[in-house]
Amino acid sequence: MTQPPFAEQLPYHRLARLAPRYQWWRPLLGTLVVGVAYVLAVLVLMLCFLVLGVALGYPEDADGWPEFGPVSGTALDLLSIAVGIPVLLLTVRWIGRRPAGTVSSVTGRLRMRWLALCVLTALPVLALTMGATLLLPSDGGEAESQWVGWPAFGRALAVLLVLVPLQAAAEEYVFRGWLTQTAGAFLRSPWAALVPQAVLFASAHGWGTPWGFADLLVFGACAGWLTWRTGGLEAAIALHAVNNLFAFGVSAAVVDGLASDETAADAGWQTVVLDVAGIVLYTAAVTWWLRRRRLERTAPAPLPPVHPYGAAPGQWPGHSYGAVPAQPPGHSYGAVPGQWPGHPAAGAPVPPAWSGYPTAGHPAPPAWPGHPAAGHPVPPGWTAQPGAAAPWPGTGRPAESAGTGEENPGTG
């Protein structure tokens, strides 16, 4: 019985090939669709906020845009990034022709327990580095920060706890998810697929200081390596979400802190050193966890279509030995076409002059009218079976010698 072939095990960065009918142009078309659809989704979101601001009577700025305030403005910024999640998942399903969850992990979903463990790992590590950052001396050019008070801080924190994880997850789905898998559709090496997304991730945050760009580059590389190493986005989402929550939380604690337009790309070298130390420490902690937990890292590629009768192409499923190429399943008389009905397979004796039966693909010689297999006696005038080279059994006379039908054992 033919054994089914083993499925190729695909690592995370190769999951674009998980589609049953994968075609090389799908990841490229999907990238274009994601870009266009995301811009349209952001425009719709902005239009909704504009209508809402005008309806609620918010004052307008110089550009005619409603001034929602620091907290509401931050919420709009976070939502404008978070809308990338549904856009990307729908593109994976419709253009990529594979389950949308394959961007989350090799299991086709977010592994919530693993995500929670990574969050609990990131909290103390990043809290330590963030606390050290706050102790750095000021450069003297900034005014002293003022505490906003508990009511204002509580409202801002509630908004941040809901929207920052969505914003962080959206960036991970785009950079460590879609872009990594798009590159991995053409490149087998994981690093060849991870480096481009890290560069694009750093560039997307703007060009500030060289230190800030290097910090973002390290973040993208470590998050990409964790995604490949763990087979999913959970570790990267936890790192990104906790890091952004601390950063936004510190900004929300001071007056006009959320109104600042500075990003991680504008960080100085002291801040970058502490931030990189936290990223590396978290990566090492997750690696330590991986040695103690069994985690799926690959997904089986789809197998080729199975033959409707369970046989390999070019084989007949009804053959007595499973399947033999180039032979039909069976003759109506129990013999293969091209063999006489008295073939040994039919239970009849072999004709005297025929010492063996034909093999597959070689037809038997035609029988004369009086052949025993036809059920008729041999005519008296026949002296020998045509083509017989051996003596008649029991006579010792060669086939070429003359004889009568009585001497022929076929009649007896």
C-alpha cells in the first residue's frame, strides 16, 4: 500500500506558502492591497472624527480640524494605527487564500497563555529600565514637568490601556507579520526575511537622531527574531505593548505630555543604551522560558491533492496488489485483455504448447479454431500447434512431425 508523503514543516516566516493554491504573486498583490486599503480606512476614520467634532462643537485649529484635546487626540492617533489589524487579516484571507490566523502564529491563532506569560516577563524588565531612564539628568533645556493630577491621569490611563495594545499589535502584524512572511515567501533564510522589516520599522518612526534609529533597528531585529524563534507574534506584541504603555503612561502623567510629537526616533544615547539593555534582557528571558516550555514553531504545508480512489496518479486502484501502472483493473473473464480466457488466472489449464503465460503488455498468440481453450476438438487435418517449438507432452515426437488428432493429447 502506498504511504502518503510527509508534509513539509514551514517556519513562521514561510507561512505565506501555507495556501493550498499558493502562487508567487499573491504576497506582492497583498502588500499593495494592504497599503491602499489601510489609507482608505484611515480616511474614513478621520472623516468620522471630523463629523463628530463638528457635531459636538469642538473648537477648530488653524487647519479647520477639531481640537479634541491631548487625550482624545492621542486616542485618534492610536486608532488610526489599530485599523490596520482588520485590513491586514482580511487581505490574508482574501488575497493570500489562507487562514487569517496564520499571521498570528503557526497554530493559526494567538496563544493567549503564552502571550500572558510574555507580558508578565516584560513588565518587571521594562519597568526597571524605564525607572532608570527617569533618573537620567535633564539636559537643562526642558521646563520642569508638572503632575496632571489623579482624575486626569486616570482618564488618560484608561484610554491607553485599551488602545495602546491594539496599536502595538497592529504594528507587529504589519512588520513582524505580513512583511516578514512576504519576504519569507521568496527567501528561505530567516535573517534574510527579518532584516528588511527591521529597517522599514525604524524608518516608519521618522528620522530623528542616529541613536534613536539604532534603538528602533535593534527593537525590530529582536522582535523579529522572537517571532521566528517562538513561531508567533505573542512575544513581540508583549514587548511592544508593555514598552509603549510605560512610555505613554509617563507622558500622560505630566501636563501636555501627550501633546508632544517626539517619538523613540528622537531619543538620546543615554536613553537608547538603557532601552536596548531592556530589549536584550527581555529577549534572553523569553529564550529561557522556551527551554522549559514546548511551543509549536512550524506548521505543516498542504499536501498535493489525493487521487479520488486513493491511488497514485497513473495507477489503477482495483489491482490485486494495490495498483500497477499501465494495467486495467481486471478483465470480465478474470484475465487481462490480450490473454485467452483459459489463462491460469481463470482457473483453466495452460495449453500444451504454451509453457507460460504472457506478462503484462505482451498479448498471447491467437488461438486456432480448434484450440482447446475454445472448447472445440482439434481438426484431424491439423498436424501440430502453430508456433510450438517443444515436443508434445507424452509422445516424444517433435512439434514439426505429422500426426493425427488421436495422437494429440489435447483431444484425449
